[in-house]
Amino acid sequence: MSRPVVVWFTGLPCSGKTTLAAETDRRLRELGLATSLLDGDLIRRTVSADLGYSDADRTEQARRAAALAAEEARRGKTVLVALLSPRRTSRAAARETIGDFVEVYVRCPLEVCEARDVKGMYRQARQGTLKDFTGVGAPYEAPERPEITLDTDQEDVPACVGKVIAYLEKAGHLTLSKG
Amino acid sequence: MSRPVVVWFTGLPCSGKTTLAAETDRRLRELGLATSLLDGDLIRRTVSADLGYSDADRTEQARRAAALAAEEARRGKTVLVALLSPRRTSRAAARETIGDFVEVYVRCPLEVCEARDVKGMYRQARQGTLKDFTGVGAPYEAPERPEITLDTDQEDVPACVGKVIAYLEKAGHLTLSKG
């Protein structure tokens, strides 16, 4: 019925990665798929409790996320990963590890992300209290050829998730039963 | 025009603490107040990077949050704290440290929080991957006499924030200019 795949949401803080991955996860489970949702914050609370936010630690965080995702996919799960993963090389390595990999660029202008500033982190980063914050004190390298690009400043959650579902269906990762 | 105060949002994971604190912060700034938003995740990324999720570490996290909030209030800021702070003793200590303290119980049934499960953490906690997760593997002690209780399963964000603003005005922490 479906070929396991890892859908990897990357983007700036407050771009909408977690929201979109979680909603895609919910929709796929409704459609009867076995899924696994791996969020960066969740990984940091478990297997990456030893890591910080330096460039090297972020690379290691992405490596572990990719290894976890690959393992879940091997068990037949469709995996949704929401991870900042600011480095192109990290995402290329994840693609290499995983194989069936769909990179979703959650694209949103920095000023829009910063206006959302859900947890007040952009403000602290601008004030210098929060170092190495991606988009302010640390770089984000946008994907060059992502499978999917979602413009969260222009399209709402259902529209964005609809694009992901449509892509997965077209790519043979999901066979929707037509009611 | 206003007497500085610390508004402390406590509640289960996914109850709505961050959303409500951030929206209250936004509204208060619109009203011309100097504010400071202290979110648990932000504090964990900065001054509490050495702490985990044991009972002792959570107590220390709440102690640091209270100290930071007290300092900001001393500088004339109205402070919004969004912190799980599952222990009554921690919140009582924060009240003691801070003085002008408004405890907001973000009340939401566990099953509703768990259904939201924004980052997939409840699921991982049920599967045993995520230890010490409040509400599943670790206790949450509900406030006994909070200044404000917000039922986020019944009322939407504007209604909840409206209650906080109304309380602050009544308590003399905010003098709204009547247009």
C-alpha cells in the first residue's frame, strides 16, 4: 500500500516545521499509515541531551536524527522529521543515510519568522542573550533543490500539508483509497 | 502607569502556556508596557543548558526562572513566564522570591493535551522512549489557589488573554487609557 519514506522538514526557527510535520503525521495516520514523528526538540530531550547548539553539535544532532529516521523507515514507518538542520552538508548526509528522502523546505522570510517569535527567542538573540541562534547569530543554508517548498507566509497549514500528501501520493509513497 | 508584576503560567505540556504568555506579552506591549517574556525552552537554551528533567533539575530550573523574572521586574518590566513548574513548592518559592506574583493555571485535561501532542512527546512518553515526561512519567501538581485559571479546552486564546489583561487592570498592574 505504501513505500516507507522519510520526509524531512527544514527551515528557520518559527518557520512552521513542527506544525507542518505534526499535521502531516496526523493526516497520514488518518489515512492508515504507520508513522513516526521525530521533532528536533524531542530528540534533544532524549538521545541528544548531551548536545548544545554549536555548529559541530548541530551536525551531530542531524546525524543522529537521520540514523533514527532510517531505522524507523526500515521498520516500515513513514517518518516525519522536523529539524532545523541549517547545513546543506548535514541534509545531504541525511539523504545519503536514508535513501528514500523527501526534503521539504519550510520557507518563510526571516522577518516573518521573527515577528512570530513564539518563545521570545529572536528577541533574546537580537539582545545578545541567546548566542548561536539560527537566522541571527548562526547561518541557515537554504535548500537548493528540495523536493517540496512550502511558503508558510503565504499558504495556510491545510494547503501546505495538502502539497506534501499530493507529492507522496505521486511519488508512490502513499496509495490513497478513493472513496 | 503600571506596577511591575510577574505573571507565571503553569500547566501540563501542550496545555497552552507558551501561546498564552506570548500573546499576553504581545497585547501588553501594544498597550505600551515594557515587558519581558521568559519561556522555559528559552531558559533551558541559555542559563539552564546544564540542567535535565529530573525533579531536582526542574526545581533548579524554576528557581533560576524566578530569579531572572524578579530581576526583570525590579528593572520595571512586566514579566510573562511560561514554565511547566510541576511542583507546588517551586511555585511557592517563586512567589516568595518575586513578591508581586500572579499565578496563572493553564488548565487543560491530560487527554486533551495528549491529543494535541505538538511535538510527539506524549506518544514517546507512552512508548517509554521519553522518561520523566510530566503528566505521564512525572507528576504535575495543580495549583490550589491560583490568581487566574484558564480552561484552554473550553476558551480560545483571545478569551484567555482577555481574562489575564482584565485581572492585571483590576489589580492595578495596568492602567488602560480609555479611548
